[in-house]
Amino acid sequence: MSASDKISAAGDKLKGNAKEAVGRATGDDEQVAEGKLDQAKGDLKQAGEHAKDSAKDVFDK
């Protein structure tokens, strides 16, 4: 997983956490949902990068 991909995934998760927290504080269900979506996006990016890294490790041997 490259450094820029790690930063991008972590940024999505952080942005999602912030959106969700603000949405909960203000009672904005749409913003809570957007926050959860951003967090899921970050999780998927991380999972995809881990899969690429694992495949690369298998084929490098």
C-alpha cells in the first residue's frame, strides 16, 4: 500500500467520522449517512490495497 493510498483512505475515514459526529450533534440524519458512507469508502480503499499487497507478495516469491 503506497503512502498516498494510506493517506487517502485515512482521510476518507477521518472525514467520515467528522461528518457523522456533526450530523449526530445537529440531528442531521443525511450528514450521518454521508459520514458512514465516507468511512466505508476508506475501509474499501484499505481492503483493496491490502489485497493488492497480498497478491504482490504471492507473485514476488
